[in-house]
Amino acid sequence: MLRKPGTTPGITTPAALKTLRQHGPETLSDLQFLENWTTRPSYTAASVLRAGQIRRTNPALMNDITAGMRQHGK
């Protein structure tokens, strides 16, 4: 799959991109999950626990991603 250099598949918010640059590719799946969760939450036990854990450990990131997804959706 071809993609534009310097882009990351599935990451659209500035907060998620900044976090990815700071903490590396091991955060990619969590960041993709958070962006998807803010637009289409899944209420399975695993999803709720994962979102809650990420939200508790980094509430500012969750707020920034939520705000970014709302702006992106407009």
C-alpha cells in the first residue's frame, strides 16, 4: 500500500501524531484504538477496560484526541 511520506495510517489527530512521535511505534495500536473509540465506541468488556485504562493513565491525551476527532468530523 502506498502512502504519503511522513504520514501514519489511521492516525488523524495532532495529539495522536505528537504522542506517536514522542513515544514511538509501540503506541500506534493504542492511538488508533483511541481515535476509533471516540467516533465509534464499542461497549465490549475488553474495549471498555482498555479505554478506561488509557483514560486513567493519560486523561489529557484522551481529551485532546476527542477534541481533535470532533474538529475533524466537522
